[in-house]
Amino acid sequence: MYDIKALYEAESVEDAIRLMQEHPEAQIIAGGSDVLVQIREGRRAGVELVSIYGIDAMRGVTFDDEGAIRIGSLTSFSHIAVSPIIQEKIPVLGEAVSLVGGPQIRNIGTIGGNTCNGVTSADSASTLFAWDAIVELTGPEGVRRLPIQEFYIKAGKVALQPAELQTAIIIPKKSYEGYHGNYIKYAMREAMDIANLGCSVNVLLSEDKQTIADVRIAYGVAGPIPMRVPSAEAAGKGQKVCKETVEAFSKAVLEDIHPRDSWRAAKAFREHIAVEMAKRALSKSIELSGGEIRE
Amino acid sequence: MSKQYKQIHCVINGKEREAMVDVRASLTDLLRNDFRLTSVKKGCEVGECGACNVLVNGECFNSCIYLAVWADGKEILTLEGLEGPNGEISDIQQAFIDEAAVQCGFCTPGAIMSAVEILNEGRELSDEEIRIRMSGHLCRCTGYENIFRAVKKTMLKRLGKE
């Protein structure tokens, strides 16, 4: 038995908002692979929960009218990975979420939960940062949209107002059209492990594949929350596709990231692999875009 | 604290079932305590070891981190559900025996249910894919290689390739 004070099951988004207004102390439970474990550990023992797991309307990957990819917040990692839309338009997101935990965790874990817990190591988060994802939040006042970079406030804290829940994650068309990306997770085990560092890069090459028209890079575990790396992006954008650019891009990473020492890995080690991961992820992204890195 | 219950209706191993569930219960609690399905093991109880793995609507879930109330309206399959009409064991269970993929047996029911999810797809998975799909189980006895062989052998047999 879990140490749960009370459980309220929501049948719709409106129902969830009403339940959260009626029970302001209650916390949301989606798939529960974080929440239930934390109850078991005692960190959240004795909580009141609003379960949104049964709201099927919050599941699925679709295109909206403007061609943006809309991922319902309760969509499981495994369903994101097999979605034809994800596989065609932003396969790197499917690859990234396929590195979360193990198969059973990917069946229960949701992309909304992965982002709402505000954890820097979330395998989906760095890729969502790197693709300028928009978070859709629904609350008593209606629906609002926030860039994912503004959604994260600090470690474990996201911009959810009282009685508000995340209902979807949106990747606008201009964020994905023509881009190709790569995600690298560095961990001690190949399954059931948390990233020591995660790096997600994507590029848009010029038509002749000679110039980097745009490049975006984000890390998980390089700071208290997932982060973009503006120095590296500035060093790569508008530059020729060549070895020199890749080198300059990956070295510039160190100007912005600030990983810490922890029992998982030392700061110096994380900085070292951060440069190498940027190099590899950019090279792979260029290759996927049909470019060739010359001397 | 007042106790809170919910009446649920689900299908367990092909049979329609009703249960009055304590909202604090996990699906492991429900299956073991209410239905005596003791193939569902209590291992780590935090979703890491896979010993409590069962199929819910055809997908693998660690039942220890799945609330029992969520089972309402679902179809659940545990290892007991693999038993044939005359008590025979299934091909995948036999393969685990033949390949010595069992020693202490604690991880075995959970691992077999992951294998069942794979086999139900009815397609040939690469060795790499099988390893990834079986990666949610900790086994301290067999070294995994025999488990891998049992799954692959059964997959190929069912596809008529062996």
C-alpha cells in the first residue's frame, strides 16, 4: 500500500482543474513513475493526489491546423517513439525518449510528467529545448502557451500556477521544417540509468549544404535545469560546414554550461564529455542533413 | 484518515473480474492479495527490477508502480494466464527451462511477460532489439544470455524459422 491520503480521479481536463481547485494541497499524478517512487521513498508520503492518468484526450501525437506537432502531455514515451509523425518530422525526439529508463518505464512514463517534474536529467527535455518546443498549460483562466525555456524556473520548479496542468507540448512547424538532429545520452548503463549528461543538437543547412543556416544545442545535467547554449549556437550559425566550424562550435559550449560535481560524475569530466558530445551530435546532425564536413 | 475504496471491473487472464480496491493499493497488491496471482513478484517496488511486470492491454507495466484503481476497464495478463487448458506450460516457459534461463526464478515471471509482449508482435526482432526490449529486468543468476536465447528461439520457432 502506498502512503496516500486521498486520491481523486479526473475524467477530463476540466474535471482535473475543478478537483485541483477543490483540493489545493493535492499533487498531480500522471503515469506515477516519479510520484509513486517518491511516495515510497517517503519524500511525498501522505499526499493527496489528483490522478489525470485516465484522461485519454491528453494522449496522442497529431498535427494542428498550422502544421505544428502536438504531443498530448500524457502520451507515453513508447507511443511517442512509434508515432509516424515523430518518426517522419522529428525522429530525434523518438530516439531520445527511447533512452528513458527501460521498456516498462517507457510504457508508463509520460512526456508531460518528464517535463513537469523540473528535473535537469529528463531525456526528453534537452531535445524539447533544442527544438523550441512550446508548452500548453490549461487552468481555471483558460489556455496559455509558454516557450519551454520559460516553463522551467529552477530545479524541481516549473511555471505551473495553482490548479493548472500541462496539457500538450507543441513543436511549431518553423522549428522542425528542414532541421535534422541528434541526441546523445551519456550514462553508466545502457538501460535503467540517469544521464550524466545529455546533449541534443539540430541543424538547418543551406540549400547547397555548404553553410549552417541555423544550429541549436541544448544540454541536460549541464546546470540545475536543461539549458540552451547560445555561445555555441553563435559560433556555428552562418558558418561554413567544415571541421573548423565543428571545433569552434563544440569548444564554445564551455562558455555557457556549468555542470556540477556529484557522485555520478565530476564537473571536469562532464565538461570534457560536453565538448565531445557537442562535436559528435553536430557532426551526426550535419550528416543526417546531407552535408559533408570537409577539412 | 478515512479509508477510500473504488469498485473496479477488469479482465484478468481472460476472466471478467470485479474488485473493491483500496485506492492506496498498487496493481501488484491487487493481483497478489485479491487474486492470489503470486507469479507477480514484489522485488524492488520502485519500478526498477521488473519482477512485477504484467501486461495491461497488451503492454508491459511494472505493476508495483501502477495504481490498482487504474486497472478499471483494462485487460491484464499475468504469467498464470499463459497456462493451457490442461495445465500445460507455454512454449516460452518451456524455452526458459530448456535454455537454463531460470535459476532462482524470482525474475522469471516478469521477464517472461516481457517476452510475451515481444512474441505477440509476430515479427522478427534483431538481437539488438530483443536486448533492448528485455532490458527492464534485473537477473542476478543467469547473466541474461540464456534469457536472450530463450526469447530468440521462441520467436524464431513461432515464425517458422527454426
